[in-house]
Amino acid sequence: MNYQQTIDYLFAQLPMYSRIGTAAYKEDLHNSIALCKALDNPQQKFKSIHIAGTNGKGSTSHMLAAMLQQAGYKTALYTSPHLKDFRERIKINGEMISPDFVVDFVAKTKTVSGQIAPSFFELTMAMAFDYFAAQQVDIAVIETGLGGRLDSTNIITPILSVITNIGYDHMNILGDTLEKIAAEKAGIIKPGVPVIIGEFLPVTKPVFERKAAECTAPIYFTQDKYVVADIIVTPQTLHCSVTDTGNQINEAVTLDLNGIYQAKNLRTVLYAQNILSVLGFKISKEAEKYALANTKLLTGLHGRWDVIGENPLLVLDVAHNEDGMQQVLQQIEWIRKNDTYGNGNAHFVIGMVKDKEVNKVLSLLPVAANYYFTNAHIPRALPAAELQLKAGEFNLKGDCFDDVNEAILSAKKAAKKHDIIIVCGSVFLVGEVK
């Protein structure tokens, strides 16, 4: 098979959660263990950092990888899902995995795949680990796919674990309370391995503390160490000051990830940098500052309050759950209060998938905004007409579009110079924007 045939095989033949939902989810690590055993356990041949969380784990992974890369380490990055190209999931120093490796890997694992019947995510994860081992990386930043305890990636023993935050998402799999979801995410905590908690709630902190105590794992809470203030946002950057409360050191930081919510992820990344220095990975201030200001350039991250047009402002954001949408709305409110760019009316180009808490997200959205209901072209997508009906129950009104790009064109025609157009609701919808 050539590369395109190989990708078609992966997408069509293997159960893929992003397309079909829970039918592709495996409730144990058997396949992951068996696959990697057949590959001589590549996950044991490189050092790693394991990152879980409801929101922010992708941004945190990319910022941390950018810092390590800029510091001179050969840095691998495994994330999901991809926006445009399958190879976005597997990178070393910002460069995507080679097509030839993808083809060769699928060919050499055909027999064992036939015996094990792995999911798309399980085989992709094994591919990443095999690639990182073959390329002899210094460090790999590994993002969980879903949850933590039973996530395919949880066969690694990292040098550092990170849990960004806990919110309501994938409740049909992870549980219907924050405590249950936190317990699943806390499953990545390993014996003796330090863990950083990016954000906690009164009901989730004890869950993390209990698991860390069981594992005799040092635990650190970023809220107790760093304070971010003086936030200024432009269409392309976020400027802020960060104070380390332990030593009262204050520094100015610029991010090219300009969502206000990135301030929380920044705290987590800085704490991780602090712990990594103790573990032997030194990142200078110069490397830190350049990496944070150029994460998109270094790692290729997109879709996080990603401004792709102005007058009117056109923003892509992969927000798809309750917490994510609240962050988008806070960003809009901040812009309006500070009388900065794009402070006119809001136009939401929105599409979601069937198994999300659609009503919870819709209940947050402002009635006064303009809506353009659409859908990604995957089986999991909620049809635009159904989303329109559900939205009508919350007095949200707008037209339907079968293609996100048609919806964007309609929004651009209706929007005035100082309005904001936000494309959101699904990673897969953002991935279809041309």
C-alpha cells in the first residue's frame, strides 16, 4: 500500500472513536500492552511526560514541547485528534512523522493487528511509541486521548505526570460527577512519579491527594505557586505577568496562544519546567520565553482562539464542552469590557457531535448573538438541523448549513467590521475549515 491507501485503511478498517464514538472505546489496556510487547516495548526506551485533563492538555503539551525543543532536546510530541493531517498526531521537534514510517509500520503490524484487533487510537499510539524509540528522542510529551486510567497511553511510566483540570466531558464513559471524572484522570499518577495539578476544585483536590498518597507520588498544585495578572490580549498574542509566590519573583510573559484561558495552562507549564529542571532537563529563560512566544511556529498547534481573519474578526476555537465554551464566552466578554479588537456583535458558527452534553453548551450561549448551525462530515456529527432544533429550545436562532465553509461565508456577509465570528463546538468542525 502507498501512504494514501494506508491512511484510508486506518480510517476505514479500525474502530475510530472520533468517528463512531463509544463503540471504538476499549475498557482495558490489554490491546495496548499486547501491541507494544510485539514491538519490543518501545515505550520503555525513552523518557516521557504524561498529560491528562478535560481541557487544556493539548495547549499544555505543545507549550511544554516547544520549551524542551527550544532548549535543545530532541522532543517528541503525541497528541490527538488531528485537524487536517493524520501525521499531526506524531511529531519530533515540530516535524510530522514521515509517510514512509506510517506505511512501513502498518505493514509490519498487519499480522499482530489481525490477531489483536486494535482500535485506531491503540494502533496510532503504538506507532508513535515505535517511532520515538527508533528516533532515539530525549523526551516525549504524551497527551492522553480520553480519561487516564484506561487510556491507551497509560502503559508508560513517565518522569512527570500532569493533570490540567477537571470538567464535565465524556460523562458516558468517565462518570457523571466531577469526583468520578477526577478519579479516572488521576489514573495516570504512578508510584514515585511527581504529578502537577493545573487546576483543582474543592471536590477534586482530595481525589488527587488520595491517589498521590497511595502511589507515594509528590504532588504539586499550580494554584498554590503561581499568580497570573495584568493580562493584555491582541488578535495574535497574550501578554501577562507571572508571580512565583514562593520567592516573589515576577516576570513578564508573551504567548502566541492568545486565549485568556492560556494563563491557567501557562502556570502548569512553568511548574512543569521547574520540576523538569530538578530531573535534569534544563530550560533557560531565553529558551522559555522564545518558546512561549512561538509555540505555534515550533509545534504547529492551531485551533485555540486562533485568529485567522480581521475586520470582522474570524476565530477558530475547538471548544466543545461546557468548560471550553465558558472560556470562549469569557474571552468575548473580556474583549468587550476592554474595548479592544472585535468588540461588536457575536456570530457563532457552531457544530457539535452527538455524544457531547449539547444542551449544557447551548444553555450557555447568548440569545442576542447570531447563529449558523452546521456539522462536520463524520458519523458522530449531530446534523445541523437537529442542532438548530435543540438551539431553538434556548431561543438561539439561525440558519442551517451542511458545510462549515458555507456557514462562515454567510457569517462574513452578515457581520460588520467590529463583529466577531467564532467557529466552535467540535474539533472536527474546525478541521474542515478551508
